[in-house]
Amino acid sequence: MERLTKFLQHSYLSLLARVTPPEVDPNSEEADDIARLLNLALLAVPVLAGFVAEFAFFGIWQLALSLALAGVVMVASPWIYWKSASLAVARESFLISLFVFKLFESMFLASVSSPGSMWFIAMPTIAILLGSVLSGVCWLGITTASLLVLYHLYGGTVSMFGNVQQNMDFMYTFSMIFLSVGIVCFVAMVDASRKKAFRRLQDANAVIRQLAIRDPLTGIFNRRYIWERMQEEEQGAQGNAGTFHICLIDLDRFKQINDTMGHAAGDLVLQAVAKSIQSEVREEDCFGRYGGEEFILILKSCDSFNPGAFAERIRQRVAALSLGELGAKIQVTVSMGIAQFRHGESFSETINRADSALYTAKASGRNRVVSAEAAPLPLSA
């Protein structure tokens, strides 16, 4: 069963690729309309075969042959689109073929209440399903007018063609079954399109959300998102949900890199440092660009976590960076200031204490970690 499912899926995707121009975006509305057109053409195959067989069984060859001819156009509608590059042409070809046959069938049976006339209600639905409300409204007017004309010409009488009269109940039942199947499939297609559009909207919103919270140069979180996270952490800490540390990280002598090697080199340094630090950040922490050459870390506290040792590991990792792609051997280092959030203060006050510790690290010779609650941490040997 799984193999059959994969085969059918592969065959369907191959057909869809054949009738979809390469320039059409797979995520576009046009691509959805093409897929619905193909689905409708595939659905028409068993329905048409069933009715042709029915008419042939009762010896109504006029209807069997005319439906077969109309069916060729209906099933070929995706390839009509591929040749014409017009969904409107393909859609109207399908609908006109169905309408002409059903009108002929109703006139052939000389009855507005013939089994074929009930299919008129499907045509506006198909038009809307294939992407055009205007076409649906037009076909609603056409089919309504056709039913009124049929009623005026024939009333409710049914022609006595061969054994049609005695089998009319069966023909009604047969037509109702296939019409019901068609309507269910139409609704399923609409629902599938709605769900696909909703998923596409969710994906687009996710992309927009990421663009809104990410720094475009380094790809890490931007200051706006970091600010939101600090507010959340402050509320959690005030509610006794644990505490956190704020770590400010500043590149040493970054202006000198920009002045001597250019801003493009400075951007590469920022990207390399951000990537290096991000690789050390735990899942529960939050790392972002605070502004210019300054970064910020929100570190969640736990019993086994030592923020000073963690910051020292980051300092060492940055100091060991190799930036050979810049074409010159440069040493990149960072100075870091850490402060633990205290109950009763705001996160802005915690940042100020971390900033003071960072200033101390800079004044003490750079390339070091200083905690607001302790003396400067020694450099590793």
C-alpha cells in the first residue's frame, strides 16, 4: 500500500510539473489554481467514464458519443492551460464543454427536470473553485437562464426515447450519486486550498517575525527582541521564578579595525565573533547585538551554572579566532561585564551595573571578564 501511495504521489507530481510553466512560483496563488484545475480534470475521468458507460448500457449512443467528445476537452483542460498560458481559457474550455453537453442532454430528453439539468448547479461552483468569482457569477446567470428556457420550451415532460422512460429513476439516482461525489470533492479541494493558504500565511508570518527580531548583519537577535526578553525575565524573577545574569560584551579596539581595514572587514569580524559566541550559548539563554560592536547575553541561572566561568570560556574562544579570510593576521578580543539581577531592581539597573563592570574591564587593560559583584577575573595562562 505504501509503495502504491508513493507511486500515485510521484505520478501526480509529475503530471503537475508537466502542466505548470517553470516560471510559476510553486507557492503562488496561480500554482494553486493550476493544481485545482488538474485535480478537477483527474476527477472528471471516472465521472465521465461512468456516465458514458451508463448511456451506452441503455443504448443512448447520441449522449454517449457527445459526452465522450466533451470529456476530451474537459480532461485536456490542464494541457490547454499549458499551451495557452491562460487559466481563464482552460477554465472556460472545461465549463463550456460541460455546459454544452448538459444542455444537449436536457434538450435530448426534452425536460428541465432531466438528470442532466441538475448538473447546472455545479458550473458556478467549478468556476469559483478555479479562481474566478466573476466567472462563477456569469455561469450562475447562464445556467439559471438555461433552466428557465428549458422549462418554457418543454415544461416537465420527458421524451419517450427507447427504454429511457422506464429507467429514468435509475438515471436520476446515478446522476445524484456522481453529483454528490463531485460536490464533496469540490468542497474537499476548497478546504485543502484553504489549509494550504493558512500554512503559507503562517510561514510568511514566521519569516516576518524572524526578520523583525534578527539583526540583519549577524543573524542573532536584535536589541528590540533582547529588550522584550529582559522584560519577561524581570517579571519571572520578581515572581520568584529564578534569577538571571546580564553579560555585556564589547569588541576591543574595533574602531581601529574599521579605520585600518575598512568597514567590510569590520562587518566580517562582527559576524565571526557573533557566530563564535552563539555556538557557546545554551538553549535557555538569549544572545543578541546590543548596538555597534557591543553584544548582550541573558544567562538563566541554575545551581550548576557558573556565569563567570562561562563568560571566560567565551572570551577565550573569541581570542582564539582565526580570521585569515581578511588577508591579514589580526587579533580580536572582547571585554565583558557581568551583573546578576537583584530582586527589587529593574533590568535597566542590572544593565547599568553590567555596563560599569564592562567599563572596569576596559580600564583594566581589556580582554578580560569583570563581574559587578566581584573583582576582575584573571586571564587564563
